Amino acid sequence: MFGGHGIYHRGTMFALIAQDALYIKTDEANRPEFEALGLGPFVYQGKNGEPMTLSYYSVPEEALESPAVMAEWARSGYACALRAAAKKAKKKR
């Protein structure tokens, strides 16, 4: 789909690695934190050549160098993934 690798916790994808970068899942609840730091979304070229933007944003450099900082970003992405899964389950009803 996007040429990367998904990162899962308990069967739920909350991050991805693509183009030598790590991206964490975002939504309206946690995206402002990423945007405030000037972090951008993962964008890839779709089948028709148009750019496709996913709801995964890059992590700050600090997170790549500190397990404690990375844990906070990962928790944020996982919480987002759980919210998305809950919304999908609710729609199926």
C-alpha cells in the first residue's frame, strides 16, 4: 500500500516506518502536538501518481534519541489507534 512497515501493539497498528522515518498515528486529539513542532504527515505517491496523505506524522528527533520520550509519543499514537478502532466498531453496529 505505502511501501513501509506497520508497527502494531496488541493487533492494532499505531505507527509505521517508511522512507527511513518513523511516523505515529494521529487524529484531531493528538495532531496539534505534532503540528506545533512543525512535524508533517507521511505522504506517498498513489497508483494514479497523485500524492496520498496518511494520518501518520513524523516524530521529533528527540524521540529517536530517548526511549522515555519515544514511549510518550508511541502511547499517543496507540491511544489514537484505539480511538479509531472504537469509531469503526461503532459504525458497524
